[in-house]
Amino acid sequence: MKEACGRESLVAIRDLTFFRESRMIFDGVSLDIPVGKITAIMGPSGTGKTTLLRLIGGQLRPDGGSVSVDGQIVHALRSHQLYSLRKRIGMLFQSGALLTDLDVFENVAFPLREHTRLPESLIRSLVLMKLQAVGLRGARHLMPSELSGGMARRVALARAIALDPMMIMYDEPFAGQDPISLGVLVQLIRNLNEALGLTSIIVSHDVHETASIADYIYVISQGKVVGHGTPDAIIRSDSEWVQQFFKGLPDGPVHFHYPAREYAEDLYAS
Amino acid sequence: MTNRERDAQDEPFVIGRLRHLGRLTLNVFGKLGRGAFFLFWTLLGSREVLTRPGLLIVQLHSVGVLSVLLIAISGLFVGMVLALQGYTVLSDYGAEQTLGYMVAASLVRELGPVVSALLFAGRAGSALAAEIGLMKATEQLSGMEMMAVDPIKRIIAPRFFAGFLSMPLLAALFSTVGIIGGYLIGVDMLGVDEGAFWSRMQAGIDFDEDIVNGVIKSVVFGFVVTWIALFEGYDAVATAEGVSRATTRTVVHSAFAILALDFVLTALMFGDF
């Protein structure tokens, strides 16, 4: 599958429609995730960015259109095929989604223990290497409840790369982080993508951090792709909506006020 | 205002009630269906439990072993109360020598399986529902799926079998400790003849009629309580309120199921029809 500019794409989404009960989440979304790049999917809260990741990971089925990963149509796969595809995809959840009854070491070892029959000494080396990559080798004996939010995300990142995946999906990796953790995560995502030759998808609404590391950005609003391009092109976009989003303006195409009748009329109504 | 709300305002009262009833019925059947599928996938996941006994042992400890103290203490008190109450009635007829039989039959047939199942639902069932519900709320189940690990096989199935296996053992423990409690009160305190206490019990209790039926009951209760608890947790709305509702429903539905099934099973086992 080739994208318009000729790069090979790892994930191709075509005319995707998806409903949650009767509410339309996606209305004909098409996008490509190029191999080896960091692609960001941005948009305001509640636009279904996380839903998009779940559709790519095969946890949800589209109501129309197709989602293909590495040439396979995700929603047409049988469950064992889907599971073998997922072994090649890492996902970083917003909360980290660490298993709370296991310590840091065991959390990172979890996918290795579940999917491989490696000897204990090798598992230990692999886990320590992954933890070293995220700077938390010394925290291996801590329980998830003893970690800060940023550390939990780094452990989850170490776990996501445990099986050396071809792609990592990040769900709001920067949300609610202090400036130092933020810097650490931005750098980690960039470095891991280069060092491990990954393909990354970042779903986020943190404009500056995302724009600083993404190679390509898709902006989604109200179920449609409203803009896409390189970070520079997007920031210079003449779309009013994109400008409002990237500059964080309180009023614009997305109104400050929730739809209501006239203010004066409402006040005088008894 | 959504279309549905606008429609709802215009429609007559009866239609509104009917619509509500319809939605309720659909919800109930939807949930029953999901519950049945959930059980089916859990039973299919049993192979994982057999090949990795370590997973089961950990759960046997948290579901079964940690309930032992509660079950034993409750059993002791129930047995002691049975002896006190039984003695006052039986002694009126000069039949206090059958106290041992009366205590043992009540425990083995009814109170052992039923009370221990009710306690089990409150202790282990609620804990299971809350644990699974919180794992869902904190995306741990979702995270496992994305790591290509089936949470039904890895998380649910071992817990299911642990509950299912623990329940009959806990019920047996309850009855045993209850009989000891009955002995302490009946023989040591109230002065019933020790030989009569044990020999009447031995002569009266029938292995097939009493013990096997009691074990069948506790197996059924263990199956149903663990199923309800795990399903409620798995089906919980992924919020704090959703998890709390799931926990409450686990205890309430389990209690109803235990008492209703107890009647049905008793009627089938001991009813003359």
C-alpha cells in the first residue's frame, strides 16, 4: 500500500465509519501511518482518538470502511491471527495499565513469560535492558502503586517494547505530566522510534510536545479529518478550526458557550 | 435536547411506560446472553488452567484459603446455636440424645452449603467482582488484550475454578466445625451423653442422602456465586460507581440465587414427587 507521497504505510484506514450506540464517532476517515515515522493524531477531547487506536488494535470493529495493519485487514482476522498481530504491536495506555499485583520487573516480564519459553536468566537480561532504556532499572522492585504517573508510563513503555514490536501506539502520553517527565517522555518516544526502527502513532491533544516530535500530523474533529500535513504545514494552515486548536483560543469555530438560547431571553424567562 | 428526549416528551404516558418496560426486558435478556457467553468462554479457557496450575494455586489461596477463618468461626457459632436451640426443643420430648443427629443433619444438608455460600459471596465474591471491575476500569484487561493475552484465560478462568473448587471444601469445613461447636455445647455444657451424641449421628446420617446431596449443593452454589461475581466484575461500567454497583449486585444476586437454588435442589433431592 502506497501513500500519496510514495512512502510505504504500515496502517491504512479507508472510509472508516464508527458509531457508539447512535452517536457517530467517525464519518469517512481515511489516513495512512507511514513506516518508521512518528505520526500524530490530534483533536479535542471526545473526538474518539482512543477509539481509533482500539480500532487499529482490533478491540473494536468498524461499522464501515476498513482498517489494515501491515497489509492485513484487522477486523477480518480470526482471533488467533489477531493475537499474533497484536504481539507485534505495543500500546501505551494513558493510565499505563500496569498490572497492580505485580512489581515493575514482573510487569515488564509479563509479555515475555506469556508468549515465550525463554530461560529465566534471559528474561532477566531482557527485562533489565528494557528498563535501562527507560531509565528505571533501579526501580525494578517497586510496585505500581509506588510509582509516579510519569514513571508508570515509562514502565508501561518498557513493557510495550518487551516483545520488540514493529509499531507502538501511544494514547495521550503527555497528559497530566510535570515538565520534567514530559521532557523525558518526548525524548524517549523520539529515541526509541529511531533506535528500534519502530513506527509510532501518538494520539494527543498536547500541541507543542506532539508537534515537536511528530513527522506527520492528522487533525480530527467531529468524526472527520480536518487537516493533515507536517507539523510546520499544519501550524501554518489557514483552516480557522486548526488555528483555534493549535493556538488554544477560547472562542472560534468551536464555541466557548454550549448551545443555548439567547442569554437575555434566558435571564428574563421565568 | 436529543431527538429521543423530544419524542419522549410528546408521547402519551402509556407508551412511555411500555417503552421503559421494553428497554428493561431487552437489558435483562441482553445481560443473560452476555453472561451465558462469558461462562462459555470461561469454560473453554479451562485448558489454560490445567497447563498452568500455578495460576490456579495463587487464586485458590486468595479465594479459598483466605476465607477459611471466616467460614470456620461462623461454622462454630452456628453449630453452638443449633445445639442450644435443639436441646431446648428436644429435651421437651426427652429426645436430647438425638441432638448430635439433629445438629449434623441440619449442617450437612442445609446450613453448611447455604450459609457458607452466603458468606463466600460476601467475602470472596465481592472481592472478585471488585478486583475484576477495577482491572477493567484501570484498563488492565484492555492492556492484556493488546499484549495478545486473553484476559478470560489468564485472569477469569483461574479465578472461576478456584471458586468452584473452594466452595465444597469450605462448606465441608463449615459443617465439621459446626458439629464440633454442637459437641462443645451439647456434651460439655448441657450434659448430653457423649456416646449417644456420636452414635445417633453416625446411625442417622446417610452418606448418599445427606453428605453427597450437601456436596452437590455446595458445588452448584460455588459455580453460581463465582460465575455471578466474575461476570458482574467483567461487565461492570468502568467507573467508580460502576464497580461499586457490580460489587453490590454480586452479593445481592448471589444471595437470591443461593436461596432459590437451595429450594429447587432440596425439592429435587428430598421432595416426594
